[in-house]
Amino acid sequence: MAELELRLAETDEERQWLEALWQKEWGGTTMITRGRSTALADVQAVIAYSGGEPVGAVTWRMDEQDAELMSLNALREGQGIGGALLARAEQEVKAMGTTRLYLITTNDNLHALAFYQKRGYRLVRLFPGAVDAARRLKPTIPVIGHHGIPLRDELELAKAW
């Protein structure tokens, strides 16, 4: 793999790429977490490039003194892209004076639960039935998730500093 370059997404072309990524990976340009809708236009982002081509992205939004990680996508797994993007997001939000970075994932996302916990994130809250409620706002959310697990609940993980 070519050397990884991480850049803040600032150009119209980068934002269009992020929009296509969110459409493909997340079923639209909004994220629903804890009953709140966040638009792609309202997040900050870093894009990972390898050989000049985008290979991943991380997005977050500021939330009072915390930041919420909205998405993390590595288009090539097992090459350190996700870990590098997460570390860069942590660096960016720390520089903004946050006290922690948190994220919401779903009960079926076993890969994400392992990934974040290995990097110091802790399970801090469970929101039973939150995905059922979110589906009313974003009908593209599937009923069955990874590994055939019914998609029902949200889990909050956080890393404080």
C-alpha cells in the first residue's frame, strides 16, 4: 500500500466524495443517533488518501464540550486506515478543547464494538429500542443487521482524556 495521507475535507470535490460514500455506506446523507438527525453538511471530516485516491473517511460533530464520531469508513480493511483515521479525529477534537469523543453504534455491529474497545473506548450507555425509533426518521435502516442479528438498540462508547 502507498503511504497514507490524511487531510481535512475542505473542497467541494471532497464533500461530493463524502456524500457518495455516505449514500453507499449509510443509506443517505443524514445520520440518526439518539433520536437526533445530523446532516453531512454539519460534520467535520478527514479523508484518507493512498496513491492520491480516497480510501476512507472519518466524520464528527461538536456537541457542547464533547464530539460525536458520526462515521468511520475504511475502504480497504486490515491496512490500518480505520485506526489512523480515528487517531486523527481524536487529535482534531482534542485540539478543539473537547473532554471526550463518543460514538453510537448498533447492537449488531460486533466488528465496531471490538475495534473501538481495542483503542480505549468504553461502553457507557445502552439505548434499548433506539434503532426502532430511528427507523421512523430514516426508513432505509434495515431490520436485520450484521450476522443476522435484529437491529434494535444503540450503544454509546466513549473515550475521555
